[in-house]
Amino acid sequence: MNDFSKNIIAVLRYTLTSVSTILFFLLLVFIFNVDFWWSLIISIALGSIFFYMQNNNELKKTTTKLNKVSAEKENFYKSNGLNKEEMNFFRETMYLAKNQILTLEKNMRSISKLTAIEKRNNTLRLVKALFKEITENPRRLNEANKFLYVHLSSLVDLTNKYIEIDQHEVKSKATYDVLNESALTIDEMCHLIAVDYVAFKSEDFDDMSIEVELAKKTIERDSTDFEIIENQEL
């Protein structure tokens, strides 16, 4: 897959998981009565603008704050087959991920609803464990693409928006509906991160850590819950 195709997919994923673009789409369709397909096109265009603005801002922050790599770390990267360009890209990527994890941790502990979702899914433990696994295995960076570029960033964005809406002094029924829908989406995104971790560790049959077992239990539990709900509906 070439870079252009990857960029298109990244923009679409961001648009379809960003609370801002989803709400904008709903406003166009249901409030302003804009045609469905035109609303979708406009939302994707807006999502692409937000996506590139966010990436450019994060890249500027990263390039100015990254410390010079130590000789020991440079040797580690070289021993893993990374050239200078790949080394810089890896360090920038992980620096951004680290900051996103710190933001996620702060968000998850700021509101009781988010704290409950986090504990239910063991999200922070799994996120930190997966981050550690990637830093120790830089050659496997591409195997964590969904986690780094979609699920983690989307989860941070969703929790940011949830907190922003929750802090509204006056809440209507529509506000509570949005909060409930956002909470369900956050819970699902936490589930996907558990899937990411299990997928990354799937080849480690000789070292099945407790995090993998916790992640598997999360996935199995969610599957069981879905079957119960489906049976009740039938």
C-alpha cells in the first residue's frame, strides 16, 4: 500500500471516530437537513483538515522537545536494524504516544464514569504494557499501527470531548444522550485496545503475561455480554 492510500485510510478512520466530525455530520443531516451524501463529503473534508492540523501541531511539538539520543540508545536502535531516519521516526512516534497515554490517564481518572470504564477494561495497564512492548521491539512498530494511529488517539479524543461536554453547567436530555453514546464508544475503544495487545503478544507463547490474560478475559467477557443482549432481543 502506497503512502497516498495510507493517508486516505488514516483520514477516513479519524473522521469516522472523531466526536467532532460525527457531531458535525449529525448537525448537517438532522438540524440543517443537508443531503446525507453531501453531509458525509463535507464531514470527511472537515475531518481531513482536523487530522492534518493535529498531526502538524503534534509533529512541531515533538521535534522541538525530543532530547538528543544517547549513545546507548542509538546502539540499541542500530542493533534492531534502524537507520537514522527510521530511528527519528520511531522516537517521534513513541514520544507522541507517551504524551497521549499521560493525557488518557489524567482523563480516565478525572470522572467517575470514565474511571469505571477504565477499570472494567484494564485499559491503562494494557496501554502502558503495549507501549513498553513496542519500545523494546522497535522493528515491530508497524504491527501496532492501529493502536498508535487510530485507537489510542481516538480514545484520547473521545475522553477529551466527554469531559468537555460533562462540564457543561446546564445539561439537556440531548446532552445526556450524547454522554451515554460517547461512554459506549469509549468502552468499545477500550475493548479494541485489549484486542490490539493480544494481537501484538500472540506470538509470545512462552511468555504469556498476566496482561494478556486480562486482555483475553476482557474480550471474552464482551463477547458473552453481546450474546446475552442478542438473545434477549430475540
